[in-house]
Amino acid sequence: MARNRDDDLPNQQVAMLEAMQRMRLGLLAGDVAEARAARDVLQGLHTAHIAIEETELIPKLPATARWQAKVYLAEHAKLATMLGEWHDVSARQPDRLDQPEQRLALRDASLP
């Protein structure tokens, strides 16, 4: 177990990237159900991650930080919006897509 919540951030980032990869691989395979499940994992990880950053790290950013707090907050909001939009798009799809064109269109819809 991590000594403090800040220690969890690198692990959360790795887990988010893994969930995103799982989602994209599911889409490539036409397994929309798998992609939805991975998106749900990503959503949960993202929520936990931003909770730590926005309550513990961003308020403590020094004036010399690489980016201002508003940049981090905007990135968090952008990803949350993208995840919500992808949730809505994928909810309208069957659990399986066999046509490559359909899979490509859905994959494209999941990207920024």
C-alpha cells in the first residue's frame, strides 16, 4: 500500500493507459462489450486520479510550475467529456461489430 495518495498517481496513470489500450483493442476486434467494460474501468480510474490531483496537488502548485492549474483542470474536464461522449456512442452499438468499417468508425469516435 502506498504511504500517501500521491504515491498512487504513477500507478493510476499506468492503469489508465492499460484500460485505454484494452478499450481500443476491443474496438479493433469488434468486441464492443469488452471496449465498454474497459471504458468503465478507465472512467473509475480517471475519477479517482483527478480527485487526488484536484484536492491535493493542484492547489499546491507553485508559481514556477510547468503549467498553470487551469491547464490541468481543463485536461481533466476534456477527458471526462470524451469518456461521457464515448459512453453515449458505444451504448447505441451492438455488443459485437463484424464489419471493419463499423469498427473503424467506432474507434475513431473514441479518439480525441
